[in-house]
Amino acid sequence: MTYELELDLKRQRVGKHGFKSHNHGHNHVHNHGYDHRAEKLERIQGVRKHDRLHKNGDIGDIVEYDIEDEEHPINLICLLCKDFYYNNWVTGTGGGLSIRDGKKKLIYLAPSGVQKEKIEPNEIFILRDYQNGEEKENEIKRGYGYDGLIDNYKDSGKYLYTPNEIEGVRELKNTYKPSQCTPLFLSTFKLRNSGACIHTHSQNAVLISLLIKKQNYFRISHIEQIKAIPFLKEKRNLRFDENLVIPIIDNKNFEEDLTDSLQEAIERFPNTTAVLVKRHGIYVWGEDIWKAKIYNEAIDYLLEIGIKMIQNRIPLSSEDGEDVYDKGGY
Ligand SMILES: CSC[C@@H](O)[C@@H](O)C(=O)COP(=O)(O)O
Ligand SMILES: [Zn+2]
């Protein structure tokens, strides 16, 4: 666990309000004692979400949830979304994150269209992960397998828990919806057996997708940070002189319409652990949330340096020219 996350969890505990305890009024940002910037933003951006946060849902009755459990996916989604927000990866409601608990067979998802850095534990959607259970056959027939969920992720009946169960939410004009990225997250669970998937609107991802015009992938070699990325075929990490290759797919008007092309890219690039979406951002996944986090950070670093290399007319990969270090045309 990173120092920042530990610190954040401590802060959260200091001002801990307790998930199932009673609300005493205007205390939501203070409960988390997180960051003054968040508090200021809350004041500026009004009450839409604020209203909801004063109502208590009861996740604890549906799945085991302990606010003190630092590794609980619900806590991790809330904390990592803050972490990503301050990296400029999930600002303005963009981006998101899903974690799959393979042992407990549960999938946790961020809600749609909310400020991702302010997600509260009772705002997480929860799905049963039937993919690997004995119930598999039956549940898949009933539309609860990944394909059924991918096609009908908006159907609230499919969820074990939705934040619309929070007292008073159903009476509000805008009820919660699961992230529009849900079918894409589920696609990485289905096709790669991943344990978590991160979606960001990183400017590095967007810019590199604009700079690369002749290829439908980003390819880079001979940068030390490449060693943090897995080489799936050989179940080891990439070496310094090997190529990291990340496919680039075109953006669509609606997030869910990216599902087919993301799935195709995953099939076409069997070694990739990420897909770039042109003029939009990136999806990164891993065996578990910590691996996904490391891959996302390492890839973002490589995208950023890739942009600078292109601007300095340095070839990105040894495949791009005779001498990778030679200043030549890109
Ligand atoms: C700024 S809106 C962005 C969305 O359309 C989408 O691209 C996104 O990343 C987040 O979708 P969401 O449904 O809020 O989880
Ligand atoms: Zn997006």
C-alpha cells in the first residue's frame, strides 16, 4: 500500500463516521477529512450529490463490508478514485474503476456521472460474479454470466446492491446508474480473467493517440520503466529491449459502443494489458487491483515520455529506425 493511501485511510479513520452509523446532518466531507480542495469543490458544485450522501444504505446486510478493512474493494475504489483524481486521470466525472473479488465472487463498480473523487462506500454498485462458480451454467442461461451482464448492464435487477437502495434516493429525480464503462470492465474480466480494470482520461493517453497517425498501436522500447509491464505470453515482465505495444481504438459517441472494438483489440493483441481509446483515454487491467494500478502508472509514464520523444523527433522503438537513439524522423 502506498504511503499516500495509508495516510488517506488514517485520515478517514480519524474522522470516521462509520458506515452504518447515524447521520447527524452536514458532515459528509468532514467525515472523511480528506482534502480541503474537495471541501471547496463541494461548496461550489452544489447539492445534487450532497443530498444523497446524507442517507445511509446498508451494504453490510448484503455483503461483508468493514470500513476499517483497508483492502476491501469498496474502500479501495473510493480511495483510488481520489488518488487518480489528483493525478488528473479521473477529473470532471470522467474515468472510473471496477474491482473483482474472485474468491468472494463479487464485482464492485463505481457509479456513473458522479465526481469520482467523492464516491462514498454506499455508492458502489455490486454484482455477483458467476463466471467461475458451480452455478455458472444456470446463471449464464438466466443472463447473469458476463455476456448477459455486458448486454444488460443497465438492468438494475442484475445487481446485488445498487446505491438506489439508499434510503430516500428513489424519491430523488436522478437515481444512480452503473458506470457506462461497465461492459468494458466486464470484457476484461471475461477475456483476460483480470481482477481489476481502471479507466482514465489521462491527457497523455489522449495526446499520444493524436500524435500516432500511421499505426493503430503505441509501441515503445528501450525505456527502463517498460520492465514494470507484463509480457503475458511468457508470464514474466517485459525486458528493457523488448517492445511494449498498446492497441489504439477509435472513440464512439457512447462508452458502451466501445465494447466490441475493445474486445477485438484484446483478441488481436494477446499480450496487451491496456487499450488506448483515441481522443478519449485508456483502459488498463491487471490480475488484481495493485497490479492494475502499477501498470496504469507505468504506462502513463511511458505515454508521457513517448509524447516528449515524438516532440524531440526521437524514435519510440528500435523497430522504428536503425538506431533507436539516433535523432531522426519519427
Ligand atoms: C466526462 S463524461 C465521460 C463518460 O462518458 C465516460 O467516458 C467515462 O469515462 C465515465 O463514465 P461513467 O459512466 O461516469 O463512469
Ligand atoms: Zn471515459
